[in-house]
Amino acid sequence: MQKSKSRSIVFKIAKYLGITFAVILALLFLTPIVFEDQIKEQIKKTANERLSAELNYSDVSVSFFRHFPSLTLTLDNLSLNGSAPYKNEKFITAKEVSFGINVASLIFSKSVKIDQIYLSDSFINVKVNPNGEANYNIYKSQAKATETKDSTDTALKLERIEILNSKIIYDDKSTKVHFDALGFNYLGKGDLNKAVFDLSSKAKIEKLNIIYEDEPYLMNKKIDADLITKVNINSLSFFFQQNNLKINQLLVDFKGKFDILKDGYNMDFVIKSDNSDLYDVFTAFPPKYITWLSKTELKGNTTLLFTLKGDYITSQNIAPDLNLDVKIENGFVNYNKSAFPVSNLNFEVKTKVPSLNPDLLTVDAKNLSLNINKDYIKSKFFVKGANTPEINADFKAKIDLSKLTKALGIPDVELKGSLAGDIQANGKFDQKNKFFPITKGVFDLENGYVKTKYYPNPITNITIKSKIDNQKGTFDDLKIKLKPAQFTFEGKPVFVEADLSDFNDLAYDIKAKGELDVNRIYKVFSQKGLDLDGFVKADLVLKGKQSDAEKGNYSKLYNKGTLELRNIGIASEYLPKKFIIKEGIFKINQDKMSFNNFTAAYGQSDFKMNGYLQNVFNYATTNTGVLKGSFNVSARYINVDEFMSNTSANASVTKNAAPKPETKTETAQTGVIIIPTNLNLQLLANAQKVNFDKLNLQNATGHLTMNKGKLTMQNTGFDLIGCKVAMNANYQAVTPQKANFDYAIKASDFDIKRAYNEIEVFRKMASAAEKAQGIVSLDYQLKGRLNGKMEPVYPSLVGGGVLSVKDVKVRGLKMFNAVSKQTSSESMKNPDVSKVDIKSTIKNNIMTVERFKFKFAGFRPRIEGTTSLDGKLNLKMRLGLPPLGIFGIPLTVTGTQDNPKVKVGRKTEDLEETKDTE
């Protein structure tokens, strides 16, 4: 009986449990179906209320089984656009986004409560433009959101966010920061419904890449993070309370605050790693160090502290303060099992960059020291400021460079030699006010050796014994001695001794002897942006003071010796090709450098020069020194077109002039010829043949002067198609795209027919001369401006002169054809002019032709008026009739040279002047 009752109770319990389970199971299936429409409607409502961006998805489903036991609404293939200015670009895409729903809210509340979000296989693409405008400002603040009757009954009560197997790309153009997080997994818990809530997070990243200003800082780093963050939704503020990061093997503590402002950020970050192993630190370094690390034994204790505090608003040029402290104690470095490892490596440096401004930089390196056996380097230094830095430095070293480079694994260079140095410096370096730190010390190198990957042979036998001394902290008290310095390269030794003092008025005593292959020296160090080649052989003694060189007190100088150059290539920013000195021996005597039979080439042009240069030392060592000289230059051929500058339009002509701001960018096609401002040279030149803009000039001679950027040509002449041309001119570049000029020209017996056949520019400028023949002479003065193509700017031209014609026959000239048709005079079509002088002036793009007369076939024409330099006509003409021209027909000629319009009468309209705006 008792057993029967027990069975009955068990059966009833099982029955009720079964019914309960069946009901629960039925509810799991039925609840999503019953409330599906309500849930979907609430999702649309919430999205519209809370989001300002476009939301799209392919399908919606409700289930208990996607993220059991939560009831979840799942959006498949979701895409969410960004905020302005990225409204048409995707901000978030995901294969699946699920929202966990509070089941009680379905039954007891008017709105659906969402308390969990799940993202899987998502792509979060954050963008910020150069003005600081971001695509993530999609969440409407509570003040702007549509208010419901029950404002406390919100539809979004997040307590959990989970992201699986996702990718984040952050690209901020305003701060030039870019990072990629690949294989991103995240779990965040907290009451996200509150205005301020704590978010506990766990994050793992398989690969993290961080790039700043296109330079990779972290690549393929593995991240493991455990974080607690206080979030303020309304103000978009994040407070990082407790954050432990692991970057590869480096443990980092990260705390701080990050506020998103309307046009930037406010940040207060503190990142530190205490007592980390030096090896673990290097595992977090940029990728180029990882290969080195794989071959290196590395030990030591390291402490890192990084802070970044303040506003970052690009549009207002506001930036935060940056501090970086690094400390290494008892370091040990041994690259590739070197026999002489670095030990006792100690490094302590504090760096501050207020407002991220390099001019406010301070670097306080309290200790930098290491040992290799008994060898050592021990130094400390303090630097404040960049333009006029305050310096306090102490450097002591006695080290074998070969052991040091092998132990540290310094790439791409092999160094040898015994280095010994002991230098102290304290004070300000200010070139403008002539301050130099109080300095005392020596720096010696014996048996030096340098070999790089760029050239197969080393520089050997390097010996440097130097001494620097400055007791007063000024330029005039600075003394540098270099006795001796020598090295051997490609089997040729070079010796230098120098004693320099008083850098306000440099007193120098220099001896140099040896031969250098400049091209091979360049290849040893392979510096980008340089292009040097040739040979220099020197045997020099230079002794004197800079002021004596400037004032011409040559008796107080002792400069003697020779400097031999061969195949030296000289590049200039103003010249598109390289100027090559083929050979030349300079004989130096005091401040004069003389040379004979000096040969050079520039492109197709060749030169032979004899003469001298003066003030060479002052010119070479200062920005203000002017190079003086006088030359006789001869050439078989000069191609002037090859000297056209290819410098951009806003470049500076002088060394120190700042470019003016341009309101409109202009693409420079060529550029005017630049005369350097620090030259005072006289040239007596002659060239057998000169090519200029397809003009072939013969037997060109002239006296050329270059002084303060101005070129003056006196008694310059040349032959052009048998015509003798004499010219005086002045030319000066204002910018690389603008030059002023004035010139006077006399040309006698210029054959029109031959000029048309042989000179392309004449055919373009005087197309009407195709059927003309005769002799022309010209005596004209003109001044104006040239553009970047070395073409005259017509409105700038001012001048005048006389054009003389004789024995000229014109056939088919359109103007005379029109006159012939208007006057019914056939003989006017092809006039023959025996002798006439035509006087004219030019101003504001208008040529004014004074009245002139001529006669032919019984007619006596009289012409005067104006023409524009672009071909418009406004001429008055009187056609005197045979026999004596007492009676005549008044005519006007308007229109253009190609389409003249001739009318009987005296009424004309003035041509519009074009004034020079500059």
C-alpha cells in the first residue's frame, strides 16, 4: 500500500514536470510567433527614434534558439550607413545582428526591452575626414529623440554586447591615425540603458595594425584585453578605469578618458608598463625590428610611461600634450651570438611635447650607458626647443666600433675603429643672435673603417683627432681643431688639417691634399636627393679671416694651391639638366681662383673658359657671400632652350625669400631663366652658333654682366640669315615664372623672303610675308615682361622705333586686296615700295603707327593709325590719286589682319587698350 502511494506521488510529479516542460517548450516555439509582429514593429520604431542614419537588412527572425536561453530578434545581412559627411557610405555591415529581448517586457510592458546585442562576421568601418567630421555620430541624443508618453519606458536596456569574428578599420585623416583590428572578438557587460554606466569588456584581436602618418608602428600584433570602462551615452564620453592589455608578450596598464567633441576629441590617456622584460617590450615594436629580435638575446628591466592629455581639434590647430618616459636597467644585448655582447645597458629619458609642437619639445636623457668588456659609452643630455635649442650634454666614450655594431646588429653598415670622446656642452644654440653652447671636449677615431651595402669597397685608415672649445657661449669664442684627419678610398689617401676660430668672423687655417672620386663616395652613403659625380684633386693651404676676404685685404690672406676637377656634375634647382665640368685646374692665390682652358658642357652646349673667380671662400661658407669673377667664354654651340627652368611657380628666387601664397595653382610648363642673386660676374663671350627657340644665330658676341640677379648685355651682336644684328639688353627674373626685360636692337638689311623661308618664328608672327620680298632694317627699343614660357606678355610691352623698308614687293596682302576692291584700283593689289620709314610706338597692347607716305604706279597712299598686338586694325588711309595726289580717297581699315574691312570715309573706332595689371 505504501509502495503504491509512493509510485502515485512520483508519477504525479513526473506528470506535472512533463506538462511544465511541454508548456515551456510550447512557449519557446509559440512566444516568438505570438509576439513577432509586436517585436518587429518595436525594432523599426526604436531605429527611427534612436538612429539618424539609414538602416537596412534582408530578413528578420525571432527565436529562443539562436542565443539560448535569450529570446533574440535577428537581422540578417544588416547594413548601417554613417553620419554626415558619410551618409552614403557603409558604417557597419554584418552577416547577422541579434537583439536579446527581455521576455517579461513582452507580457507586462507596453514596449519591447532589448537588453543584449550580438554581432557576428561584422565589418565596422570608422572614418574621420581632415576636418574632424566622423561617420559614427549616428545615435540621436535623448533631447533630440522622439519622446514617448512614458519617457522612462525606453525600448533599449542593453546589458550585453558580443562581437564574434569581426573586423574593424579606423581611418582618421585629421590625426593621420589608421588601425585595423582583424579577427576581433569582444564581450561587453553592463547596464547600457543608463546615461552613465560601467562596461566590463573582454577583447581579443588576432592581428592589430597601427599606422601613423603612413609609418607602421604595430603590425600583426596579438591583443588580449580585460577592461572596465565608464561610458556616458549622452556626451559620448569614455572613462577607462581598469584596463589590462597584453600586446604579444608585453603587459600594459591603460587608464584614461576619451570624449568625442563636435569637431575633434578630448583625451587623457595614461599607458604604462612597469618592470617589463626588455625582450617582451620588443615583441610589441614595429615590424622592422622583429627580424632583428629573432636573432638577438635580449635581457633587462623596462618601465614605460606614455601620456596624452588635452583637446585635439584640427580645424582650430589645437593638439594635446604628449609625454613619454622610457627607462631600461641592467640591459643585455647580444646579436647573432657575438663574442662581445653589450652589458650594463642603462637608458633613462623623459620626453615632453606640449601641444604636439616640436618647437616646445624637451628631451631629458638622464643616463645612456653601456659596456663591452672594459669599453664604455656614458652620456646624458638635455635639449629644450627645436629652433634655438637649449643644450646640456655630457658624452664620454671609449669603444671599439666593430664590437659595438656586431653586438647591436646594426644593419647595412660595417664599422671599425677605436673611438674615444669626452665632450661637455651647456647653453643655447642661436645662429641669429650668435649664441653657441659653452663647450669643451675631444673626439678621436683611429683605424676607422666604413663599408655599406651600396658600394663594394670600404673607406679605410680613417683617423680623426678633433678638439672643440667655447668658454663664453658665443660664436666668436668657438674654436675647432682638426689635426689630423685622413682616410683612404680606392687606394688614394686624403689628408686634411683645420684650425677654425671666431665663427662671427671666421679665422681659418686649412690644409688639404688628396684625390676624391665624388661619384664613388656618393655611392658609399647613397643619400637620396643627391646626384654627385666626378673627381676632385686638391693640394691647398687656406689661411686668413673672413672679414679680410670680404673687404679685399688680400695681403692678410695666405691662400695657395691647386684644385683639379674632372667630370664634376653640378645640379641646381633652377636648371633642368646637369652642368658638367669636364676638366679644369684652379690655381688659388689669396682670394682669387684662376683657371685656364677650363672646359664644361651643359646638355648639347659646350664652353671653354679662361678667367678668375674672387671671394670664393666667403661665397662657399656663407649665405651672403657674393662670387665675383671675370671670364672669357667661347663656345662652338649653345642651346639656350636647354637652360629653361623647371622650378614650380611658387618657388623662391633668392636663397632666403619665402614663397608668397598662391590663390590659384598654376602648372609650370617650363620657366624663365634664373640668374642667381649672389653672383657678380663679367663675361666676354663669343659663340659660333646659338640656338634659341629655333632661331639659329651665327657668330654671337657680347659683353655680359651678371650682378644681383640681373643680366646685362652690352654690344651684343649676331648674324641671322645674313643680317647684322646689334643689341643691348637687361634681363632679371622676378619669380621662376616671370622676368622683366628691356632691349634696344638694330638690324640692317633683313631679307624678308629669306626670313620667311628659314625662320619658323617669323612665319608665325608675320604670316602675311609669305608672298613678300625686299629688304627691311630695324631700329627699335622695347621693355616689358616675360611669362614662364619666355614669351612676351603683350600688355606689358612699352617702346618704339623705326622700321625702314626698301625695294619691297607685296603680293596677295589681304589689306591691300581689300583696298583695291573698294577703290576699283587693280594696281593696289600688289604694291612695290621703293623706300619708306615707318615710325611706331607700343603701349597697352596697342601699336601706334605715325603717318607715313609712299608712292607707286602714280598713287600716293598715306597711312596712320593703330593696331593691337593680337591682330586688330584701326587704320586711316588716304589714297592720293594720279598724277600728283592732290585729290584723294579717304579710307578706313578695321577688322583683323586676316579679315580686314575697308570703307570709304574718315570715321573710325578706337581700339580697346589692355593695361598691364602688374
